[in-house]
Amino acid sequence: MSSLPIHMPFSNLVLLPLVFFFPRTTGLPSLNFSLLYKIFLLGLLGFLSTVFGYIGIEYSSPTLASATSNLTPAFTFVLALVFRMETLSLRKSSTQAKMLGTIVSISGALVVVLYKGPTILSTPSLSPSLSLHYPLQSPQTSWILGGLLLAAQYLLLSMWYIVQTHVMKFYSAELVVVFLYNLFGTIIAAPVCLIAETNWSAWRLRPDIALIAIICSGVLCPFITVIHTWGLHLKGPVYISIFKPLSIAIAAAMSAIFLGDALHLGSVVGAIILSIGFYAVIWGKAKEEGELKEELGKTPLLQSHKNEEM
């Protein structure tokens, strides 16, 4: 946990000059208390989601964490319906495609995680030290508690998507919002982690893999968050969340290419199923946007026709 407040200030240092180099505050409202409160809530949700994820993996395993991450599209879809960010019309083909595609993509990701199958491609490992092997089961782990914590992590992540989409409707400057999100996350995380980690030697930075991980996290995480925020602003939370199961298939392919891990039939089959579901959701969203444009295009014509009759 101690690495969390270390990489977040580093992320702030990366984002701070970009906020001034790429300003997008023209025509935007001022940063009032209500908006800052919502961004502070984003920082709290992000911090709690990360902590629940770390503890959940500690109590269970990365395999269970990968499987549980597939709940993100379902959680996000339900929350988007509750907050009226998505419409549910079961008679429309766009809604049917989104619902069916979400279920299919989750099923494909579960196939990648839970079904291995025969090996179809095997290459010698480039570096045995890079391969991490985790037992699928351990008598010391508490799978129920770990599963609940991981489910809470991805529920909080879905809530983060919803709140971030709401913030972007009122203040559409992605870099500013992400910078403030990281800043508030640092303010929240620092005292908590200082209390949780009382061993001061654990905070000492050494030229090893931990330092590389902190630097990579500090550089990559803010840009990934900016991309997510930009996508949420353009397409909404459900569209972004559907990419979450796709990351499992990408991770399986990347581990086979760069780490020399064996590529199994389950990964290929699951990736195909996941891709079908993914494109079904994309098609449903595109069709829904087309239907909305048609409705907006017809409305002025109807109004002008009524005015002529009067």
C-alpha cells in the first residue's frame, strides 16, 4: 500500500505542466464548491477501489480478480439505468444488442480466465524471473471475503465511471479534472497509508523493480485516466466499461508474445466470444445514436408543420 501515495504525487508532477500547456477552460464554468466536491468524491472512490482490490487479491488470487472484473459492465449498465444515463427499451434492437453483447463479452472473458484447454502455441520463456505463478487455491486464503472485496472494488469503479461522466457534462476539461482527481486522491491516500505502514524503511526508494513500477505507474496511469475521462465524455460509462473484459484477452496475448507464456485454446476461444459480444455492444450504441439523431431531426419538422396549420 505504501507505493500508492508515492506514484500519485509523481502523476501530479506529470500532469501539472500539461494543464498549462493544453488549457481547455474557455467557456467553462468556474471551479465552484459543488464541482470540487464531486471531484473529491472521485478521488475517494478511486482510492477505496484500489485498496479493496489489493486486499481482495491478498485474500484470494489474481485469477479470481480477473474473473470478478467482468462484473464491471453489468454494474455500470445497472447504475447508468438508475441515473438515467442509459435508456432501456426492450423492443428496440439497439437495447437488445447492448444487453446481449454485454452478457456474451462477460462470458467470453470468463472462458479466458477459467478454461485453459490444450496448448496451441508454446515458446521458451524470455526471462524465467518475469513469470509469476499463483496457485489457484490455497487453504490460507479466504475466497468469500476476497470475492466480496473484489466485487466491491469493481462496483466502486462503476460508480467512478458514473460520477466522472456527470462531472464531464459540467466541466469538460479532461486534464484539469484528472489533475484534481489525482491531487485529491493523494490527499486522501497519504495519511491513510502513513498510518497503515509504520515501517519507515518501506518508504525508502531503491533502484530496483519497485522504483521502475512507481515511475511507470506515475507516467502511464494519469494518461490512461485522461483517455478514460475523454471516452466517458464522448460515449458514456457503458461504452467505456465494455472494454474491461477485453483487457483479459489482450493480457493473455501479450503474455504469450513478451513473456513466453503458452497460448492455450481457452484464451483463443474466449477472445473470439468476447470480440463478438464487444462488437454487438458497439453496434447497439451506434444504432442507438443513429435513432436519436433521426428523432432529433424529425422534431423541428413536426413543430414547423404544426405552426403552419395554426
